[in-house]
Amino acid sequence: MRSSGSTLIDEGRASGTIPGNVRIRFIYNGEPNVGAVITIYGAHGTLQVRASGRLSSPTSPNPSFSGTLSIVGGSGRYSHAHGSGKLYGVFHRRGYGMIVQTQGTVSY
């Protein structure tokens, strides 16, 4: 039997090149593959990011994941943003939280 998947939505603070509030929609479909839609709400607009990756140990209570990301646009100063990079993180099943780190380049 195959799982239809689940979505976890988490919010927090982003630091780095574009600091602000961040919201991540983490999608897990029961396989080792994961996806994410990330929105960063910065002082000069929003930045939209899509990512995909794989869990390193799907049965672990705290599996790590890594993958790639694409910056797909935004609003305000970032309305024409584009770029790419990598996504890393840990999903804490027990508390339904996560730690996410991104690394990449953005042009706007």
C-alpha cells in the first residue's frame, strides 16, 4: 500500500542575504523523495523558492534531507528574481518541526 503523503507547514526567521520571515511547505509522499515550497518575506518584497530532495534515512525519527532548489520569482524588488542552489535540513518527526539551510545564488 502506498502513502498518499503529507504536508508540513513551518514558519520562522530567515537570515543571510535576504533576511525576514520564512514559510516552508514541506511535502513528503512516503518515499525518500521530498519537496518544498519556500516563501521569504523580506523588507523589500517576497522571494519564491521551489526545492526537491531525498531523505537520507526515511525511517529515522529525525531524518536529514538534501536536494536542489530553484528561485522562481517573487514580488517587489524580487519580482524578476531567479537563481539556483542547494537545500539541506533535518525533519523532526516527533515535534513536526524542521531546520532548513539553503545555499545558492540569486539575481534580481
